[in-house]
Amino acid sequence: MDKNDKKIVLFYPKTGFSIKNVSIVIPQSVLYVGTALKMNGYDVKIIDTMIDDNWRATFKKELEDGIIAVGISCMTGMQILASLDIAKYVRELNPDIPLIWGGIHPSLLPEQTLENPYVDFVVIGDGEETTVDLINNLGNRENYKNIPGIAFKNGGKIVVNPPRKPFDLNKIPIPDYSLLDVRNYITSQTKGERDIVVHTSRGCPHRCTYCYNPAFHHRRYRTLTPENVVRHIKYIIKNYNITAINLNEDNFFTDKARVEKICQLLIKENVKIKIRTQCRVDYIVKYSDEFLKLIRKAGIILLYLGGESGSNKILKKIKKDITREQIITANRILKGYDISPRFSFMGGFPGESIEDFKETLDLMRVLIEENPAAYTTPIQLFSPYPGTELFDLAVEHNFKPPSTLEGYSKSNWNEIDYEWLTEKEKNFLENASFFTYFIDSKSVAEYTGNHFILRVINRIYGKIIRLRIRFNFYFFMPEVYFIKYFIKKRVHKV
């Protein structure tokens, strides 16, 4: 096989959040796999259908030069439908091109994914080395059984090979950004600054029962060295004229000593950058004054914190290992260091009552009223992700897992239809997933383009929503229908 004459096309399908320079971020999965393939001599084309509405024409043109294989990265939820749409089109144009699926969902359910006729291989877990190994051996069927980290069809039988060792991130300290037009991925998610998403670690050692991490990364935590992190940040600043970095990963603060070294290097090398990243509230309440001053001096101005529930009963059930009181304390602490917290919350867990959920709404209100610089994400409705503890608990509550790949496309963060909920509870939760966009009086404008009129409406309506929550008054909410229409039209466009 002549690598220089043929190419591989990697697709990133739409997720539903497709507003250019607002909600679309760099598709890290295909960028890193594409970089690994290019480093091994292959010609790589990335087609991001979040950006390219004419992806069919783009692919058809690439097909003229000959394609070895097509890779598709996929998460559980509506992205599955977009992935199948791509796979069907590829097969329609050329039924002989191997279709390789990777990403979180195929990795967690490789057998069921391979039952679909539009899937030939599944890359399980980290894709960099596994995909290269598979591409190197395409057509040599006897070799497939020797490739760790893949699943494939062997006649009428599905074969799942043993896993591959976790990928050393320092083998690709900086991905090959020439594979994308980075200008398409510059957003203002870090408090209005020109930012792009960068990854410096993978995995998380914690045990949250709703999260894919224990099943996907097996609670392992892997990182770039501090020196490589700073090299990467300096490269981004120099080449793309950005003023902020969104370190959008599972848990940036897992290794406190590593964070200290990164911050010290940024300060020592006079790197002027603002940073948004993730942390846990139980970390914040334990950090020293010296450490918090250090991270602020290094440029961290916004921390994404998983609150998930305002009910201590639910926090214990989902093994979040934090308390409502710690969430409130972390909010107060960060206020004193000029670091804005952005809290995420969920609802619809098995065993959660409406009163439990209203505790979450009330906590969101308290956080904003105590700290006007705080943000809260809209409520995300629980989806049972395969491989998680809460998935098994949902089954105990009469949840019937989808029997096909397509069935998992219905998982959606603002729609819910579970046996443990009454119709009244479903309606309340779904409405809350929309009106909570407005609680912090800031987020909805950012999610939809930061228009001046939206900022004004957001501020006014945020006060109304917080009053509703304070007085537990949810009767007659005609405004929710307008919000649903606007958000679905503007944000959830697939």
C-alpha cells in the first residue's frame, strides 16, 4: 500500500451544538488521530460537519483521489444519527471503503455498534496508535486478531480484541493544527476573550456514577508534562492570536503539583494568557490562599465546577463525594480571588424526587445571588450512559436499554422519558432544562452569540426566574415555549 498516493478521511459529525465561533470547538478526537496518521506518512483529510454544511460535496471530491478508509468519531446521543448519515453516504458512493468508528459510544458498546451494517471496525479507547496499526494492516485479515484495541467482523462473528495500553500523550505534545482551519474554532467562551480548546490530560480518578470516565479511562489519569503544556500554549498564542485557552478536559487539577509547575512556568516565562479549565469543589475548599493566588496570577479566571445536585441525598447516591455546603463554600472562596466559577447541574436521576430537584434549582439561585460573577449551566437531564453505575441503577428502575445503535441516538440532555417519572415530573424537568439557561443572567447570551438585545433580556428574565425559584412558583410559564423555540432553532440545529 502506497501511503503517499491514498488518503484517509476522518469525519466529526454534528452534535446539535453548531454555532460557528460560539459553540463549536476543535474536534480533538479526530485531530489527534489525524496527527498520528500524518506522522506515520498518511495523507489525512478531516471533514467536520459541524463546520462544513456541504460535507457531501467535500467528501465526493476527496474520493476522486482514492481513499483507504473513513473514520467516524461518535458520542452517545444525537451524534449517532449524524454518524450513520455519513456512513450511509460513504457506502452509497463506494461500498468497498472500510468504515472505522471510534469515540466514547463505540468504545463502550463495540459489539452492538458492529451489529450495524454501516460499521466495519471499532477502535476502542485511545485512537492514535490503534488507528495507525489498523490502517497499516487493512486488507490483511489474518492480522486483525493481533491488533489490540479494535473490534471487527469476522464473517458472521464479532471479535473484540484485548485492550491496548493507554496512549502516552507526550508522544504528540502539539497536534497538527494544519489539518483544520483553526479560525473556525475561535470562540469567546472564556469571558469574552478569543479562545480555543486545548487538551493537556485524559481521564479522572473519581467515581461519579453518571460519568463515562470509569468505563472509558478506567479511572486512570494521564497528562502532558508541564513543559509540554506551556510549549503548547505558547504555540497557540503565537500562531493564532488568541488571548485565552480553554483547557477543556476531565479534571485539570487532579495533580496539584503539576498545576503548580504549569502556573510557575507561565509566570516565569511571562506568558500572557487567560485560562478557563475544570476543577472540583472539594479541591477548592482545601486549597491554600497561596495556591489560589498562584493560579490566579498565572491567568486562571474561570473554573468549571461539577455541582450536579443541590440535594445531599442525590450527591451521595451519584457518588459525587461532595456536599451542598462545599459547593456554596467554593463559590464564596473563588469570589475572593476574582475567579469566576461555572457550576454544572443535572436532574432526572433514578430515585430523585421533584423536591430533591427543586433543591438543585434553589442552590443555583443561591450561588448567583451570593456571587454575581458565578455562572450556572442549564440543567442537563440525566442520560443513562452504557458502562456507568447509574446505567445499571436505571435498569433496576425499569429502564429498557436500546437494542440498536440507532436507539442510543435518542439520548438528549433536554428531553427525558423514563419509567420512574410521571408525566408531570417529565414536563417539569424538561421545562427546567430550558428556563435554567437564564438563571445566571449571563449564559444564554454567550450560548447564542452574545447579542446586545439577548444580554438585556437575559439580565431581566434571570431575575424573574430566580424569583420563581425563591417562591416555588412554577405555575403558568408561557415564556418557556418561547425559550424552547428559540433555543432549539438557534442551538440544537443538527
